[in-house]
Amino acid sequence: MKKFKLWLPAVITAFLVSCSHNDKVSSPDGAVTAQIVQENEKLSLKISLHGSEVAHWQIDGVALGHDEYDFTGKLTQKDVSFAKIDEEYTLPTGKVSVYQNKANEMTVGFANASGKTMNLLVRAYNDGVAFRYAFENSNAMPVNEERTTLVIPEESNVWAMEYKMDSEGYYLKRSPSEMTNPLYILPVLVETNNGDWLLVHEADVLGRSAASSLSNHQGEGRFSLTTTYPELEQGGLLSNELWAQVVAEDGNAIHATPNWATPWRMLIVGDTLATIVESVMTENLNPPSIINDQSWIKAGVSVYPWWGNNFANGINEFLINYIDMAKRMGWGILEFDISRIGSPNYAQDYWLNTPWINDVTEYARKNDILVYGMDERRNLNTPEKRKFIYEKYKEFGVVGIKIDYINSFAQKACDFRKDCLTDAANHQLMVSFHSDYTPRGERRTYPNLMTQEGVKGSEYYILSKNNDIPTPRHNATIPFTRNVIGPMDYTPTAFSTDRRTTTYAHETALPFVFESGWVVMCDKPNNYLFSSGINILQQIEAFWDEIKFIAGYPGEYTVIARRKGEKWVIAGINSGPSRKVTIEMDFLSDQISQVLLCMDDKNDPQNRCVMFYYPVNNQKLLSIEMSENGGFVAII
């Protein structure tokens, strides 16, 4: 068989075996198995955990634009090869500092009626399974369709977000039969009737394809992958004229490059939620970094003037106050939305004639505060536009850019993301994406990607005209869904809004429960500088060495421990009535440590938090009662 050339880790071994109609590959620890079954000219990939099937994919192939590359009909199996993947890599952001990529891989070749080959690559990890279709097409051509369907038990619980082009919705708990909306974005969380957990997602999309979503329920637990989106259909409606034309021109078409492969379709699989929350499979399934020297990439905590005053970016004195606050808090980054000078929402050109921008960035440099700017897709969608803005930002001493209003899952938008990240890396600029889809593991290949939106966060306290705001249930769901698969720009800790239904300690815990390469704190300076939890907030980290899921259930509560060096932080948030959690401290040493504990102060009429010290070691239990919709932070 002609071997399909695809990126592979540096440490890999491979060998060929004879053909079979029931080929399977198991994870390095043997717990997870993926088996290809060919019955009645149909292919299935059946996924088992500890010997019991938990889900399967119907993999009915792909039809490229030329008839000879149609792999949706009768296929004949050819050779099978196996490989071991064992590599270690580091990134400047993430839930861990050292990423372990260990899997067993199986490649099965199938010939169609024209004698052309489609390879099915399947990887089995200790925490799940991924597969992709790969081809040997010598020329570029359209992709007519992909026929891939996920089948899960009908009795499952599913947490899924109905499709929104900016991915800023709620992950609601439903049964499969209740999922009647046309589209649901990825990721999707599943609790099977046997108590196992699945997270459905994809990886390695940029420069390759469009991003996929799941179709509505088709009966018998079936959901098909799709890359067709309603607003990109002819006559689709887009309400905002400032970015509508750019998005409308994306279209739903997909074009295959020579030797094309689809993105990885993946399932994180575990018998506990710890497997889901702690997984880095999404990063592992992406190609290695394009950036050799990553020393200029700096994770950190940022301050966000726009949230407190939509016109803040046009007031240099206001920005100076935020720089002073960042320095006193020990944070280190200012989000200065330069293109919003003179505008509350959208990029304008006033910044090109604003004389004091250098005054702000110079003041920030003198105080060891980094600055990143902001602009929109419509102003960055050509190489010439990017070059102009990136070079102007470098002249200002700005180290990064937030790119807003992408609003598209289409292949053209995915190519745009890749081009922005590549050009930014060439200018040594870090990047944040807003009004964006959920991550697909891009930060492994482009470690200058610090964070992405694709989440309903604190800006909804400002923008929403109804009760479409982050609820405690929403906050307690996204650690199991959206934040599993990449950095999340929620802009946490909105103390001052009177719209929230969370407690003070709940808000204090959010930047520790959530993970992001830039932790962008939204509130006004005095609300942090005079906070009862200031000693906690001054210890926020944006880059962790280790994560440990402690306890929780989606939509009800979450308790997560994170380690940075010798410091452990345990943080929890609650949704609903007060709840007592008991934490085993067996991950600590046997030496006595001091815990700085922040909890809701039930005796404070303003519901602020109270802090005290508590001795622990690995033999003790830490028992905490979280208030209704409350939370806590424990720093060890």
C-alpha cells in the first residue's frame, strides 16, 4: 500500500499486518479500544471502555469532487499498519506545563471502485479515541460530502449548546430525543446510561477544513457531523452590516488540498469526570508548534477597561488608572482596544490620528505592564491589512492583538485564523480571538494563541437587555464542556454588577476554576483594590503545571485543584442550594501546610468573603460548605 504522508510525532514506530474486517487498536493502558467493523458494505468504529461499548461512529466515508475519489460506496479493505506515538512537548500556556502525547495508532486502507485509496487513521489514547479520513489525491478539488454519524445510547444525558455563530450560549442538559434543534456546536458532553462520560469534539482544523457541528437527533441516538451553516446559505440573514458581508462571503464549500485529510473527530472517554476535565487530547491531536523560540510569549493576568466604561479606550487617564491597578495587583497586562478609540463597540480609524497612544504604552512599559490591542476581522482579512496593523502595533510597543467578530465556522474563516496566527508569529505578536468558535487545539501549533472567546462570559452583564446572563448553572457547566478543550476568555470576577446571581466568593473563584492564557479581569480598579479577597486575587495564575479534578457534576458544582510550582490552589463554585464538599488532600506532602481559605461571609450584608488560615497535610480532609450559588478558594 502506498503510505499516506501525514505529520507524525518524532517518536513513532510502525509495522504492517495482514488484513482483517474487524481491526482494532487499544490505548497504551488497554482500557480504551477502537474497533473497525465492516458489515453490509458499511463501516463502523466501535469504542469500548473496559470492554464495554460506550459509543460508535458510522464512518460512511467522504466524496471528493472528482468521481474517482468517491469513497461513500462499496469499499475494499487493503493493508493495515500500526504505530506507537510517544512524545512530550511544552507550551507557554495551558492546564499543564508538560504535555504527554501517548497513543497507539492504526491506519487501515480502503480502495473504492476506481482503485483509489482512502486511509482511515484511528488513535487510541488512555483518555479517548480519535479518527480521520486521509486521501492520496494529487490535485486540489472540492469536497462534496462527508458521511460521519455519532451513535450514543438513547438513555444518555447530553449537555449541548444550540448553534450560535459566536458560540456564546448555554450547554443545556437534555436527553438525545430532546435535541431537536437543527445544529449543536462542539464540544458536546455525554453521560451514558452506564455512568461513563464522553466529550465529543474535533481537532486540527485550521488550514484544512471548516469546523464541524452536530446535526439534530435522528433517532436511535444518531447525530451526523455537518459543516453546512444556515447564514452561509444563499439568502441567509445576517443582522450586522459591519461584519455581515465578510461572513456572508465565506460560503459553506470545502476545498481539499493535495493529500488532504479531514480534521480529527475525537471522543474523550472515561468512567469519571476527571478524565474529561484533565484531558489535553485536543492539543495532542494538532501538529507541533511552528514557533521555535517561544520566549516572547507571555501568559498573564490582564485588566479590561471596556467592561467598566465602553468608551474607556479613548480616555488616556482612565487607561493609566488601570495600569496602576494592574501593577498593584501584581498582574501585568492591559487590554487597550486601540481601534475602539472613539467607539463603544466596533473598530474605527480614529486611532490612526490619536497622538497619546504612545504615552499610554510607554507608561505601561515603565511599570512592567504589557499591552495588547484590538481590531476586527474585516480590517485584517488580507495580508496587506494585517501587515499594516501588526507593524503599527509593534511601533506602539504593543505585544498582541484581540481579533474580534470572526463569527464563522467556514473553511475561509479557519484559513483566516491560520493566516492571522502565522503572520502574528512572524511579528512576535500574541493573539486572542473573539466572537469565535470554540478551540480545536490550535495553541499547540500556534502557541501565540493566548485565549479565545466562544463562551457566554461577563460581557453579557453589560450587553444583554434581558436575563441572558451567565448563571451559576452555566458557570458550573463550562468547566466540563467549553473549557476542557482550550483557553477560555470569559472575563471573570464581575463584583460590581447588580445583575449577577452569584456570590462574592463564587466570582473570586472563577479565575482559578477557569483556564486561559490571558486571564482578563473585567471589573473596575477599586472593586479589586479594595476587595475583601485581594490577597487571593493577587495570586491568580495564567499558566499551570498540573490540574486535578476534585469533585463536581455539570451544572451543579465544580471543584478543581491546580498546581504552579509548589503552590496548590483548590477552587470551587456552586449552583443552587448550599453544599458541603469534603476534599482529600492526598496530593500534598506529609508536611503540615497552611491553607489560605476564602469563603462567603454569611454575616456580611454585602455578601463579601471572609479569609482565614487552616493547617493541612496529606492525611487530613478539608471540609468546606459553599453557600447558595457560592464558591471558595483555598491556596496552599
